[in-house]
Amino acid sequence: MVCHANTARSVMAHVLLERMLAGRGVDGAIRVRSGGIANYARDGMLASLDARLALREEGIHLAEEDFASTDLKRHRHLLAEADLILTMTALQKQMLGAFAEAHDRSVFTLREFAGEAGDIDDPATQGEDVFRACRDEIKRCLEKSVGRLLMILSG
């Protein structure tokens, strides 16, 4: 899961997908990772408080010490190891083109992978309601595409 800073959208997508996979009995069989691709992405940033509050409403309690962001510019091996890369926006998908490690990987925006067009916009600084709507959009797209994801990853 890729977004700009790995503090909100990709965090929510990461933990929501892990929960969906666990609910389907494939917990641990598929490794979910997330990272940020923007020039301001840094290792070790905390997940956004608004993202953690939005997740808590879904029954996911992500404490500060439970997650730290990953800067994909510094950890390119994660791209090389990925079987599938899902971004939140077309721009992020395009930005991955600068990374040789992503060239032979399957890369989609999350909405594209769900059979739709458009981006999942950054909710940063826009308040709890926007974070909830973003969480719900990510969850909807994941629910719509988790079957496809399992088919692709099972070979």
C-alpha cells in the first residue's frame, strides 16, 4: 500500500486489509506492507491521530507504538519484494515509475484494482469527517477487490 507519507491512507488500507485477510483465514499467509513515496516521507513517523481515530471506530485500536511509517525511497527492497503494489492516486502510481524495483511489479491504484476510476484523496488537515469518508472509501474498495487479490496472489 503506497501513499505520500505513509501516515494516513496507506496506514488505514494496510490495517483494514490485514483484518479482512484474517477474517478470510489467510492471516499471515499474505504479508501486507505500506510505505510513503513523497519527498517528505520519512521513516518512523507516527500514524495520524485522525487515521487512528477513524480506525478505532472500526474496532481497530492502533496505538502510537503499533505503527511507524516507512520511506520507500530508503527501502526500495520492499518494492522489489512486492507481488502487488496498490497506490492511493494515479500520481503515486506514476511516481513509482522512477523506481527500477517497481518496473516488473503489478501496480494499480486501489480504485483501479477495484474496477473503478479516480483517486483516494489525502484527508490530511481536513478533520474527522473527511478521515471517516476516506476510511470508508478505502474499506469499500478493499472489500470489492479482496477476492481478486486472493486469486492473483494464490497463483
